[in-house]
Amino acid sequence: MTIPLPSNIQLLVKQNTHPGLAIDKYVDSYGLHGGWSENVQKPALNQLVNLSKFEPAELHYTSLQNRHKKTMGDLGAILFEAVTTNPLAIHLARGSALENAGICLHPIHGFVYLPGSGLKGMSRAFAETQWLDRQPDKIVAWQTIEQVFGWAPNSDDNKSWKPDGIPKREKDDKESAGNIIFHDAWPSKWPSIQMDILNNHHSKYYSSKINNDAPGDWEEPIPVYFPSIAAGASFVFFISLRKTQNPQTDEKLKKLAIEWLIGALNLNGAGAKTASGYGRFEIPSSIAIPKLASSDNYLEFKTTLELVTPAFLAGALAGAMQTKEDCNLRPATIKGLLRWWWRSMHSGFVSVNELRNLETILWGDTKTSGGISLSIKKLNVNLAPETFAKMKIAEVNNLPHPPNRKTSQGLSYSSYGMAENGKPQRFFAPPKSSWEITIFARKLKIDNLKPPKIFEIPASMVMDQAKLALWWLCYLGGVGAKSRKGFGSFQMPKELSELDGRKFNTPFGSPLREKLELPSNSFVENNAVSPSLRLMATFLGGSDGITETEDSVSNNPWVVLDKIGSSIQSFAQKYKHRREKKALGLPRKIGDPASGTFRCDLERHSSPAFFHCFKKDENNISVRWGAFPSPRLPDIQTSKDFLREFIQDFSI
């Protein structure tokens, strides 16, 4: 790869220390074809990350920040500081040499900042869509909004929430800038940039609007790299008056502007990917945070997720080598898991295209945010990630040695790939690590399913979908690598303990589909191409497809994981050298001399069996397990027969 510049200029480019120039002007990608994300975008972002690690020696950022604060003070600006609780991605889609990998950098000094124009826009969105909803006199409230933000010709087009009785802003109307100035927000100290990652596991499903490409467990994830600022970054925000009206009005407008900005930062988030939790800020306790709008339109649900078993988190975030800082639960990870469990609730009741449309409405896509968003916050920050030293863990916890040389230790079997020779060092979040998760649901008005009919879904129905998906994640699922083998299991939160997620169809799934005039109770097995809870609940002949131990297994999570691995291995050994055991997932090596048949065109397929660890009491850990029959391992009937044997034979 070469930069398309004369050789003497290329030498100067190599001496560049400005992150903005590196990412905008000097991306080393000229002439490269294919493998864009891995071979072009990732190296370019690595260079950006490295340049941002240290403040340029000649900058003296603290002095620069102090001069900036003095200038704002001379303008009479009000300031406050807020800290990011989740990663911040700002200006991803702006014009750049890279695709969806931009970041907002100061054009002179090169540090990340939040433009005042963006802060003004998000504050106005909060005022119009949430604050306005709570005001008794909507006309006066709208006039107040325009006093703060101003208006432009045609600026209220497509704003269905604008109160009746106020004339529209026509194209000939004179524009107004508003009385409040939202200044750029600078970081409290020089912020380093991290390389973030989005793993699209179902690219055909999300990109196709016509073909029935189901979101199956057999697809290869496609990593997309982009820059972000890690959680914990502090920014300083400034608001000032453009012109003075009278002291009483000025004070009211400044107070409202700060309230709206704080509400937008804390409840909605700044920048890109806010529906996945990015860009949320924690506001100092001395500042009041405005409430969401009325419960008819907006709902908030908050709970704590606590690990029962260790979790391998963010394995691909750091590229070749993982660090402790990478081993953290990201909001995008949780949202992706909730989408997976939500799809499993509706799979088979609707077609693939209907499932995709329904998912977009609730969870969003690249064009719309959907009705569900979330935020997470690490709670016990002193409980740090630990190195996964497999042999030492086995020794410290007195895990039993395998009976012979042809049998692996149970922990090694269940964690295969996490600590093998030649693999990057892995870290895990230890048991009792916890995160606060906040889910936001809003009322939806839909007019794109069956035009010209308009469908309205109340916030309560939207929230039910998110809470039920979270219930299943905490009942049978897990987070991170090897989660289907029992790693990364969450304890069921007390706020969800009264919810019976096994009634996923009625009273939860069916009413939503009825509301949108989709099939409500007619389950079609051929439509259940992706994992289906209904299919899992019926293939054992009336059982719900899920089994759990009657007694606790151990109070030690490593002992429990070791026993799960040993039990899975024991069943697989019954099919030694037989191809049929590929029905437990691919790839799977079959030793010679191989026998049996398994005709399948797939190279990979995640395990259809799930193991979840949970506490029946304060200390003792139990296990439950279930399996999703797959139409591609190698066909639905073969998968059912093999998994039926596996579920009924398995013991721990």
C-alpha cells in the first residue's frame, strides 16, 4: 500500500502527529482492493488510536483548556461537566476516506470534541419530543422552544408533534437563530481514542429486503471497525445568551436550555449508535435530571445484571492482543443479544420478511432507531477482569484430572479456543461482576407496513418485548465467548422474577402481531429457519424443551463449568469417529476412521445447545439446558432426533 503523494511528501507524512490529518488525509490505502475493513480500515484506525494515546508535547492542553474556560466566562456562559457512562462515537458517517469510521476531531489541535451544533440539535429534539409532552399549554411551550432555538423556513415540516394552532414556518418566513448559544464541549483532559468493533452476524438478513435470508447461527460474522471514546471521559459544556431580553426571561431560557441538554445527554445520548447505548452521560448529583415524558409515550426500566459464571468479553476489540480494559460489557453486545432472543420468540409465527420488518420497528436499523434503546453502567468497578490461566485455575479449584489421555479436562473442553497455544491472551470478567442496565421504550406510530394505514404501538407493549427478551437472556442465555457452554450466565434480576417468559407467545408475542395485523397464533415450522423458542418447546413431545438440575451442582462456578464440559464431552465420546455428532455444531473434527453420514454444506454453525448457570439460593449454583433444532444440522428432523437424545441423555 502506498499514499498517492510524491516521495518527498510521503516522508513528511510519516512524521505527522495530528490524528485528524492521519484519518482524513493520509490513510495508507491507495491501490488496495478487497478486504476493506480488515486490511484498510483497521490499520488506519490503529494509526489513529496510536496518535491519540498521548497529548502532543507542544500543545499544553491544560493551559489551552483554562484559556478556553476564561473566554467562555467572559461571555457569561454557564458551564457544567458530565462523564460518559458508555463509549462515545461522534461523526461516524461524516465525509472521510473511510466508511462509517469518522470521528469529530478539533481541526487545529486534533482532540475529540462535541460540536455545539450537534448539542443544540439533540437538545431541541429532547425539548420537542419529550419535554413538550409534559406541558399543560402546548402552544406556550412551543413558543418557548422557538425562543431558545429559533427557527428556519420550513423547519417544522414533518413534525407531527407540533401543537395545532401555531402557523407553519413557510419558505418565505424570515429565519431566527434563537436566544441561546450552545458552545462546543471540550474534554476535561486530552482523550485517547479506542478502536471499537461491530460484528454483523447476519449481513444477508439485514441487507436484503426481498430474499428470505434468515438470521441463522451458521453465518460468519463480518467485523466493522470504527473509532470511539471509552466510557469515563469527562467533557465541559457551555451555554450562553445570544442577546439580552430581560433578567427574568433570560434566567428562564438558560435554565430550560440546560435542562434540555442534560436530559438529552443522560436519557438519549450524544453522537452515533445512541439506541445501542453509546454516548450516554452521567450528570453530577448536584444537577437535577429531567424525567421522561408521560408513561403513555415513554417508559424506563432499570435493573442490575450480575454474573454467576465468568464471562469472556470483548475478545475482538483490541485486535491481536486483548487488554484488561477491553474485557467489559458493551451496550451494543447486550442489544445484539436481546435482538437474538427477541427473534427466537417470533420465529416461525411470521415469515422471514415479516420478522425483519417487525425487528426494524422495535430495534431499529441503519436508518431508524426503533422503539427500544438502552444504556449500561459498570457497577463494581473494583472487581477487575482477570487473566484466563486455565491450568492455574484448574489447580487452585481442585478440578479433577481427566481419566485418560484421550479425554480433556472438562474446563478445557468447554473453554476450547480461549487459552490455546498461539492464541492471544484472554481475560474474563469474574463472577459477581455487575452492570446496571436501563431500557427505554417509546410509543411507536408506524405507517410503512401496510400503507396508508397507521398503526400505533403503546410504549408498554414495546417495553414488554424488551423485558421478555432480557428474561430469556437471563434464563437460558449468556454473554461473551463460550456463553452456550455456561460461561457469562446472568442471575435472573429480581425486577424480572415475576415475569414468566415461557409465555412468550401469549400474552406478549401474539398481541403485538395482532396489533400490526400479522399472523398471531399460527406457527409454521417451515418459517422457523432461525432459532425458535416454539420449536424448542415442542420437539420433545410436549415438554418445554428445557431441563434443569434438581439439586445444586456446586457453590464454585469453575467446578460447575468443568462438570458441564465433562458431561458434553462424555456424550460426544459415544459418537467417537462418527459424523452424526456434527449435529452439535460446526466445525467439529471427526477422527479417523470416520463413519456415519452428515451431509451439510456449512463450514460453521454455532452449537444448538445452551447451558445456563443460576443460583437457586445465595451460594449454590444449578444448571439448566435446552436446544434449538436447526434445519441445517443437516435437516430439521435429523436435528430434532439427535438433540432429543442429547437432552434426554445429558446429566450433570
